[in-house]
Amino acid sequence: MKTTVKWVDNMMMVGESASGHALVIDGPEELGGKNLGIRPMEMLLLGMGSCTTIDVISTLKKMRAEVRDCHAKITAKRADEHPKVFTDIHIHFVIKGNNLNEKKVAKAVSLSADKYCSASIMLGKTAIITHDFEVHE
């Protein structure tokens, strides 16, 4: 996989993915940015959240669950000293669907956390990652 990050101005950059998609990345004003894009560490959490959500949804679909909506609320804490790595990350899934079985949802979340989500497993080398979920009809 290859990606490109091009510096534009001040602390703003444009990142281009291997699949050809681009996004603006910027730093906060106190570091010389203009707050025109996502922060790099926010992007890391969004990538992990997306990765685990894809796993949960695809696993539930394989279990023939009728999922109508799913989102992951992610909260994280970082170390006070450099490098300011993530130390604690919590992922709360809110899943809506028809006749959802909580045991199946728990299994899908567990499989993502323990086996499939590369991003979560990688970040889990420095952070304590916890998961929970709620199911709505």
C-alpha cells in the first residue's frame, strides 16, 4: 500500500490514498495551522473506528442479522508526555435493526476486537481498548 502526503501551506497537507481518494489534514492554530482539515491523531481514531465498524457490520450480515444502522462512538485519552500516544480508547457501538440478537452482536464486536480489526489490534499495542454496545429495534 502506498499513500502520499503533500505539504500545502503552514501546517496544512493533502493526503492521497492508494485508492485515489484525497483529504485535507491541518494542525491547530496554536501550532501554525488554520484549522482547515482533520488532525492526524483524529484520523487515526477514525480509521480504527471505520475498520472495526466494517468488521461488525460484515460479520452481522454473515449471521443474517437485519442491521439498519450502526455507528461507533469513540472516546480516547492520550499520554501527557511525548510521544503523546493513545493510552485508553473506548468504542461504543449503537446498532439498530430488526430482531437483532444481542449474543450475535457481542460475538461480532468480539471478533472485530480480537481477530479482524488490524487498526484496533495495532493501536492496542499502546492503548487499553474497550468495547461495548447497545441494540435498538
